Amino acid sequence: MPYPEMLVSPMRAELTNVGFTELKSADEVDNTLPTAKGTTLLVVNSVCGCAAGSARPGVIRSLTNDKTPSNLLTVFAGQDLDAVAKARDFMLPYPPSSPSIALFKDGQLVHFVQRLDIEGHTADQISENLKSAFDQHC
């Protein structure tokens, strides 16, 4: 059973307020992700503590880099089930992970930060990880 929207709405807003577009259905993912030109950052958002303490703040801080992705997308694990399942198809061979952060270049996965790379790491460490990937791929 998904969490009430009233509870997750502020968590969604942390990313949408800085320019992320939410994909809430499998069709939206399928019609957006594989055809996105340039670089695309896709955040699998979550209600967990490491999403709140490290993942979302780290992602937001990474956007201060000189080079940033052309497209910012997000899906919400445990909420938008079909969208998350479809997005995870594009993240193979990595196992399902939430939160997680994927960087695509012209539809191809080029960098992935899975939950085990988020748990126990600070927002600054997540940000630096992503900035390095942006410098290489954006």
C-alpha cells in the first residue's frame, strides 16, 4: 500500500522545485527516457531516511556544477509503481534500488549510484560523485 500522497508530496517537491519532471506512469517513462537527447539524470526517489538525508540533498547540490544534465527526471518508489518498474528496465544490469540515481547519455546508462552507494554517505559525497560523472558525460 503506497504512503498517503500528503506525506510524500513534500519529498516529491524537493526535486520538482529545482526543475525535475516527475514521471508517474510506465508510458511517461517509455515516451521520455529512451528518446531524451543529451544527458538525463533520473532519480528514483524514496521515503527512506537515506533519500532524505543524503540522496535528495546530494542531487540538489550536484546541480551547482558547471556541467549539468540536459534533462532532470524522477520517479517515486513505492508510489508510482509502474513508472518505477519501467524506469528500472533502463537501469539493468543493476538490481532494483531505491533510492538510486542514474545518468543517461542519449538514452544509454553511463553512471549509476545505487542505494548501497548512498547509505552511510553524506550529501556532499553524493554530490561530488555526481559532479564527477557530469564532468565526464555532460
